[in-house]
Amino acid sequence: MTRTRALIGLTGSLVLVVAMVAAVLAPAVPAEATFAGKNGMIAYVTNFQYGQPTEIWTAEVDGSSAVELIDVSNPAGYHCAGWFSGTGSGPRWSPDGARIAFANEGDLWVMASDGSGLTQLTSIGASRIGTPVWSPDGSEIAVVIDLVLYVVDASGEGWIAIPSDHGGWFSDFSPPSWSKNGDQIAAVIEERGAGPHDVYVVAVDGASQTNVSNDGQSHHPAWSPRGNEIAFATFAGGSSIQAMRPDGSRRRTIADLPTGDFWPQYSPNGSSLLFSSYDGQNFLVLVHITKPHNKKIVDLPTESSICDAVWSPDGSEVLFVDGVGDLWTVDRRVRYEPQPVGLNGQLPSWQPTRGGG
């Protein structure tokens, strides 16, 4: 059944808006930037339950060649209902597609794409750990561990711990995002006790932390692949997706829906933006910002929730999970109905392979 939904208040040069309707009572899961390349394998977790062991698998996006790589204890992080488990996140591919970062038992680990070369990068034993995010050159990983921002050497040579110097803590609800050249990180600092929260630009060595949103209600930053803007969600003046220069100037509204808007992520070439929205039901919004076009709404055949959305490395598709853990794809132009992958899992990540652009 196809439902209709009024999407109003869009501003700027919008080409296409796609809203895929969901049916849960919380915002969809955050997703991180996919690196550009040709489309490779997908990695995901199975048997996902709060605080329970699970496995990391890889497979082709058509569901074939599924292989279990490793058992993981307490890997959870965020799932479809938006709850935080306090113990980790799903697998995340490196920019060259050769390695996978993941959290396990309160620490950060990496392994090769076939599960070999398992390496523990930290020895913290944290009570909570957020989503690991690779630097553009693959040499470092940013992750919030016990509400402190860590910049971890991806080869296992150590890490830098960067606590907030603004009387609060780094949010593990909003994953960090790297600048194009890898010398800065956009992250959210919130005051203690769930107080005001803002987007900060943090030097990778911890030397500076600059508030660039300055409204006390901003979250989920995403640095554009081109490096010229940071997209983010804000509740200031009503929920919206906005963008600004890295110094906080030239702030503009990208989408201003009459709903709660969350988790923007740029397509690999930076021409489009995917984000989640919530009005008592979750749906995804895909905004192209290069040509004018129509907006469309697409329902899943099951009318289920939609979670864990990520771009394909070539930017042609979006991979997501429904409310019962089945994986789906939809083409970015929504020329066809969403297609089932034939796999059950959560927290997917899509491998970039060399030779793409």
C-alpha cells in the first residue's frame, strides 16, 4: 500500500526527495559516510540483540557468498529503535576496502576483509563505545569511548585521548566526521546532564576545540567529501538539516520538514544528502542538490521501519535494514521499488574497492 506524506518547507536547489516510510516510535539509526569506489561486499552483524554476542559477516549485495568472519561479544551500539547499548557498533570498512574496524568488549579492533590479521587497537575496556570512523587516508580511526574522543592509529601504534575542554563530554550518539584532509574532526560536545549540545571542530591532535554551530541544539555533523561544508541536524527554530562552512559561517537550510530530522550523510561524491526524519514514524529523505526535480515517497511492501541506511561506494544505491532485520537496496533515483537483498542482519557497511570514483 502506498501512503502519502506532505513534505513541505524544503529550501535551496533541491532535485529529489525520497521518503521511505517506517513504523517505529524512535528515530532511525545513525549511519556514517561511505568512501567512494566501486561497489564491493557488504559487512553486517547478525543475531543482533542488546548486550548479546553476535557475529560479523560479509556477503555480496545480492545476498550470495555470505561468510562469517568473527564472533563478537557485546557489539551492539545503536540499533533500529535508536537505543544505545553502551558496548560498541557494527563493522566499518576502511577507505581502501582492505580492513574492517569494529568494537568488541569495550575496545577498538581491526581485521582484514577476510577476517585474518585480527588486531586490538586499544586496551581500555570501556563501558561504552561509539561508532568507529576511518580517516580519509585510512591511517587513523576516530571514536568516542566513555564520552572522550579518541584518535587511534589504525596500525596499532597507540592513540590520543581528547576530553572536552568545555565542561561537558563528547557525544557517542553523534558519530564524529573527518575533514577532507584529515587534520580536523567535527564532533558534538554536550554539557553534562543532557544539556545544550553543539557541533565543534576539533584539531586531530586535540590542540583546539571550536564551537561552530553555537545554538545549543545541533547534532550529527557530516563533513562533505569536498571539504567545503559540514551538514548537521538542529532543533534550533524547529527541526531541520542545515549546512555551514567549517568555521560556522554561511549557514543555510538544506531541508526544513515538519518532522524531526537526524543523521545526515553525504553521498560519496558530495552531490546528495541522505538523512532520517521522524514524525511518529521513521522515513528516509534523499536530497540531490544539483538539479531541480520532483520529490517522491516510497513505502516498503511490508510497511516496516527503515534503519541503518548507507550509501553504496559509487553513490548509485542506498542499503538499509527494515524493522525485522532484513536488508534492502533502493536506487538513488527511485526508479524502482526497494529490492530485498535476501539477508538478515543489522548495522551494515558497504565496501569500497579500488578503481572507482
